[in-house]
Amino acid sequence: MTLHTALVQGTKILEDAAIPVPRLTAEVLLSHAVHCQRTYLYAYPERELKEVEWIHYGRYLHERLEGKPTQYITKRQEFYGREFRVSPAVLIPRPETEHLIETAVKRVARGARIIDVGCGSGAIAISVALELRTPVLACDISLAAIEVARGNARTLSAPVEFIAANLLAPFALHSFDAVLSNPPYVPLSHRESLQREVRDYEPELALFGGPTGNEIYAALFTQAARVLKPGGLLIVELGFGSLDAVLAMTKTGWHDVSTTDDLAGIPRVLTATLS
């Protein structure tokens, strides 16, 4: 079995099962099985697969057919130009969240005391720490997520400290200049409408924000008002359709409220300054 034949067959299997982007998925899974870059597959198409490589490739294809996200198979995802390790303990970083990084880099001063709430893989905290060259604190309620995030920080040499915490409850009054978060915001009622890759594999703790999807936002705004210094920033990712509800939370105690749209024109990031 050559690389070319394996790629063609894998693409056909995924295509027949209506798996999105079958060719790219087959390339990624075959590259992972062979421990090579995707360009290698085209540079050496006649290279024969070793038996162990073919076994791994077949297993990866089967897992993808079962709905397992490609990122959980390869255990990695690129985010903001860096490669992050991921596992089913953490949400897979999305390109839309990069808008939060861009906003933080523009609005938060270097040397500010920053915390990322619900850090998951550490993608936000690590990216901001490296872009601003500033130490960042990150917290998550999941010890398994913190383990993944710590590994990413070590690999990327990012100055991030991780603490197990339920939102901002344990932190001191007026102790931060900026609070960043991509909180769980999917309403529980939307569970069955999610893609199976999300519903069946990604951690519920990182997905669902309560019956309306806005419950974590409400707690976050209340707690951020306690731990931020006057004039401090709260920067949060917005779920689809959550803008009006979150804007209502800024009516008392906040000013200079702004939003940033994603590439599809959907409001994706909200920034508010504590009065």
C-alpha cells in the first residue's frame, strides 16, 4: 500500500460517509499515522506504508467515521499560529476565538495583571502571554483541563500560572487589570441540535452555559466587577445570539462597551470597562 493509494482510499471512505472535507481529513490522518508533514505525502507518493502505519491509519479512519473529531485523534490543533495539544478534557480551540486574542492584544497594556477564566487547553492565556510578553494567570474548574494547559505552556515556554477555581470566586478584591474568558454559552436545550462531533466528544462542562446559555455570563460579570480594578477590562467571547442578553449585563457598573464581529459578521467578542 503506497501513500498515494492510502490517501485515495481514505478520502473515498470519508467521502462516502459524508465526513466534511474528506481529502484534507485523510491527509491529516495519514500524516499522523506516518509521522510526517502533509507535503511529504505528495513528495513521496510511491512510498510503501509499513504495517504498523497502515494499522494506525485504519484505526484513525474508523474513529473519524464514528464521529471522533480529527483534533482528538491527532491530539493537536493550531491556534493563533501555534500548535496546541488537545484531549477530550478540553474544548477544541476555534478560529473565532482568535478575535478575542486580537482584542486583548489591542486593549490590554503590557505588564497588566491578567486572568483567563475557564482556560481549557490554555489557548487564550498562552497566546496573550506570548503576544504581550506578560505573565498571565489562568483558571479552570477541571483539573484534567489544567493538566493539558500546563503541558501546552511548558511546550510553548509561555509565562502562565494555572489555578483550579470555579470562575473568579477565590480571587481577591480589585486584583486584576483584565479578565478574559470564552465561557460555556450553549443552552442546554440545544444539546440535540449540536453536531455529533461536538455533542458526543467535547466536554459538557466547557459547552453548556445553563438553561438559557447565559448563566455563566451572569456569574462572570458579577464576579469580574469584584476582582477588577476600577477601569479594568472584561473581554468575553459571545455565543451565537447571546449579544442582547450580555449587553443587558453591562447596563450597571460598566462603560465603554464595544463588540467585535467575526469574519461572518457575527458579534463574537464583547469588551466592557469597569466604572
